[in-house]
Amino acid sequence: MSNSRYDIQNLKVTQWAALIVQAALAVLFLLPAGTTLDGSAPVNSIQMGLLYLRYGDLMHFIGGLLYCAPLFVIPVAVWLVTLLRKPRANYGICMALCAWETISSSIFYTTAAHRMSAVLVANFLCYVVVFVEIIDLALFTRAFLTAWQPPKRK
């Protein structure tokens, strides 16, 4: 990356776009992602994870815990890493965190929809969450590649 003003400004725009998408994900986790079959009460992603913990066996408990624990930890970690570390290193870490978030969400929503079909019905928001996470991963990948600097020649 040359240190031109355009490249630095372009990198900052990509960084802030990715952070705004990460904040939007935290809001999406609070919106109804499904309904329960018994009372048709809407459940958000957190409640879906807790239902998964409650009605499942040990493997469901571990899977639900692996989803619920990093649900809000990853967005906060992405914000902190992006704002407190050097550009090239922080985008690589954020790419890894976003990939983990995308993989865990897609596995969780698919498993919850199939294994918990007697308790709840998932709606389209599950797909929207995974799609937004993929967009966020693409933004951090773009920032990572934009922040690359060629090695200095001696």
C-alpha cells in the first residue's frame, strides 16, 4: 500500500463500514429470529440459544454454549482489536473472528432449525444474520489486503 492520502482514506472508510456492520449484527441478534410452537412467542437469537441449551442433551448444551458465549464477545473484541492495534495485524485478527462468527452462526441456526423443530420455528432473519456476517468478513478481508505493504528493499 502506498501511503497516499487516497489509500489511507479508503482504508478508514472500509474499517468504519465493517465496524458499523458489526454493530448492526449486535442489533440483529436482538430481533426475533423465530417463534415457539407452544405459545407462538417470538424468540431472538439469544433466547434461541438458551432454548437450545435447555431442551438439548450434552452435545446440544456444548453447541449452544459455543454459540451463546461469543455472541456479544466477538463484536466487542472486533471493535477493540480494530481500534487498538496496528492496521495490518488487527484486520487479520478481525478476519479470523468474523470467520468464527459466521461459521458458528450458520452451524447453530441450521442445527437449531432441524433439531429444535418440535420447540421452535426459525424465520428468515437467521439467513440475514449469516449474510451480514459474510459481508462483514468480506469488508475486513478487503481492509486486510488494502493495508498490505511491500517489504522494504535493502
